[in-house]
Amino acid sequence: MWVDYNEGLVCRFHLTSKKYSATKIAETVMVAIPTSRNNLIVAVNKRICIYDPDKNHLFKEVIIQENKPDNRLNDGKCDANNRLWIGTMNNFAENGEGALYKINADLSYEKMDVAFTLPNGIAWDKRNKKMFVVDSMMKKIFCYDFDLEKGAISNKCILIDTAGEKGSPDGMAIDEEDNLWVAFWQGGCVVRYETKTGKVLERINTPADIPSSCCFGGEALDTLFITTSRKYDTMENIRKFPMSGGVFTVKPGVKGMITNFFNEA
């Protein structure tokens, strides 16, 4: 399952039957994560909502109040205690206007950190002692000490500065060896980083110039799924990579971590 942000679609592809479906839920949609009640928690502009796929409607809405009319929600992910963490950004990507939020089961929320420009991919290590957050415009991957029980973060530091890479770090996933897989927007690749040192371990070139995110899936969690963008690409790149905007898979030789769902109250 993935979202088509610009079309407001939640897309699904069943790996066994090869059946594809897409449902429009809003003008745009940033995040769609299954919940404990067989619904989805979704991010739509400034709103966090629960979406009922059977009735095709949104409910239990909460608006993230920042008193910043040009801000919107962006990428998000759930921790091992099934809370949603999500970033906000300015529509014009103005420096330091974004923030990081935590959303609880009852949709109450708390601002956890500030001064992001374009917060994006989020991941946690296997022991849930570290949390990683991308800022695409800053081209940095930040690391926090993470308290799973309290849902608290502390001791923010720069783990990886990707200034030397083509493109910008975007969505990411973590594997069972605690290494990060980072999609590089306009970089045409997914890079695997060692979280202890920040060292590049592997690079997978993609058949699209704008990979946007990645996650592990399949029955054995040994397949890396990579989403890509087409809307923001050049015609030259699209002619070179005609499948831009598609979803691709690769077997990277390592397994990923189970994706966490949202605990819906």
C-alpha cells in the first residue's frame, strides 16, 4: 500500500493475485497507515483523520494547529507502541518552519521538536533506543535518543550529512541489521547507511530519477519496495526513464523490520 500524494489516492497492490486498486480520499494525501480497527490513519493537508475503507469516508479528524497557514503535514511513521510520528513543512519550504509531532491513539498530539525545513523519512533501531529523522532540504539525517515507554526524544544530533550526494534524502526504511535505506529524491538511487558510523554500505540505482521512499515487505521481509515520482521530473528524464512514477522492487540481500500500525482508540 502506498499513497499518490498529488492525486489524493491510496493505492494497493496484492502481491499474490497481482490485483491493483486505488481509492481517492482527498485532494492530496501524505500518509496512510493501517490501524488496529482495520481503518487507516491518514494525513490530509493539515488534518490527521481516520479513514474507513469500507464506507470510503474520513472521520475522527484533528487539525494540527501551528498558526502557520502555509504549513502542511508531510511524511510519518508509527513507533513500536503504535503512535504516529509526523513532520510538518512550509509549502514553500521556508527554512525552519517545520516541526515534528507525536499523535496518540485518541488523536491528541504533541509538538516534539522544531526548526525543521522539510522533515521526511522516519525510522527506529531494533532496540527502540534510537530514532532517525530526515530533513530533505537540510540534506541531513538526525538521530535522537528514544524512550519507547514515554514516547520521548532527546539528545538530537546529526547522524549523516548527505551534502555530497546528488539529490536530497527523502523517505527511508531500516533493516534488521540497524542500517538505514534512504531514497534520494532527484538522485536516482537508494543508499544504505551504517547507523553506527554513517558510512555508505551500498547503493542501488533506480530506473527513475526521483525515488521518493522505500520499505521492506513480502512474506520474508526480504523485498525492498521503492516508490518514485513523475510529476516533478523533467521530460528529458522521463524519456530516459519511462517508468518514472512506478513502484519497484529489489532483493537487497538483507531483511527489513516489521512496519508498525497505528493504535486507534
